[in-house]
Amino acid sequence: MEDYRDNNEIYSKRVKAGKRTYFFDVKATRGNDYYLTITESKKRYQENGFTYEKHKIFLYKEDFEKFVNTLTETVNYVKTELMPDFDFSQFNHYDEEEENTMKWE
């Protein structure tokens, strides 16, 4: 499996979500500017074994505020307008063991 960790990686957080894992990585450019990559990784079974399908978004500092505001607004719309009776808090758990495992497994 290809190792996607770069030498320019500054900070990384992982969120396991069922069959998907999301990686939030802060990286630095050569000029010491920072950007965020958000990667969705899905484990897929193929004839020769498992493989990982990855999709990546690059988010640059000038878009952070707009991105966070729009994401928050969109999530709140789903919670309040489309699914007001759904208990989203049932998914609010954190597994410390996940934090201690290898990043791209």
C-alpha cells in the first residue's frame, strides 16, 4: 500500500465512521504557508484482497472561514429542517484506541 504521509505534514486527526475513515491533515508548503487536506478512505474488497479507495479535498487558508461556515450551516439545516426528531447525539462517541492505531491502515 502506498504511504500517503508527506514530510510536510504538521498535524493529523482521524475520524472513523463505519466503513469510512476521514483524515484531516494540516500540511505546510515550501514557503511555510499552511493548508488542510480532507481525505475520505473506504476499504474495498477485490478479488486479490482489500484495497483502499481515497478521495481528497485540498482546503486553503483563504477558504477556511467560508468552508466552515457553509458546512456548519448545511449540517444545521439537515438537523433542524430535514431531521428535527432524529437524535444525532447517539453518534457522539470518541474511541481513544482509534487514535493510537496506524494512520493509513
